[in-house]
Amino acid sequence: AAKLGRDEYAACMRATNEWFFQQCDRVSRETGRLTRSLRVVQLKGIAVRSLNRTWLNMDAAVARALENCYPQLVGLVVCLDPPSWALAMWRAVKVLFPARLIEKILIIPRSARAELERKLQRFVALEDLPELYGGAGAG
């Protein structure tokens, strides 16, 4: 991603979001229930020095530009096993964000796996959830 320009990255994100939207829309129509995406991000072992500020700024700008295109798409973003510095930083800065955003982001340390399973059941059946995340499905 660091090698992509803003326009190329924006085009990739538009295509990805459109694909996710099409899948969620198909499932919503088939089931009669609004279906949203669930994204799981593994943060274990991430170091502060590995963060690319230029890319983070570009990603934020593209996300802002696309946020009104698919407002119902994101159901929950789960960040698993954050290092202690990331958890502390989230706890400190989350008060600055709107409640609507905070309810869509879940940062779960390894010690809170029961909370993870409870929250994920709103979005995915346990039999479809990979074992890695506490489910019965293949991972």
C-alpha cells in the first residue's frame, strides 16, 4: 500500500467497498435482515515504529471521501490482541470520537475473549466463526 498513490488507493478502496456492499446487499435481500460487514484485524506484535504516518493519513483521507458512499456497510471492526501501548492509546483518545464511531470499533485484548464471543454473535453465528476467534468453524 505504501507504493500506491492516493488516487490508486482510492480506486482500490472503492472497488473493495463496492464488492463488500454487493455481498451484504445480496445476503440482506435473501434473508430479509440488514447485513453489515464485520472486519477482524489482528494487532498482535505490531510495533509503533511499523506505523507509516503518510499511509495512515492517506487512508484516513480516502475513508472520509468514501464514508458517505456506503454508510450502512460497516457493522463492526474488531481489533484483536493489541499491544499494551495501542490499548492505552485507544483508551485515551476514544473520548474524542463520536459515540457512533466508537460503537463500531471493538479493541479486545486476549484476556477479554468472552466479550469478543458475545459481541461477535450479533454479526456471525458461532458455527461460522473460525476457531481462532472462539467459534466452531474452520479457520
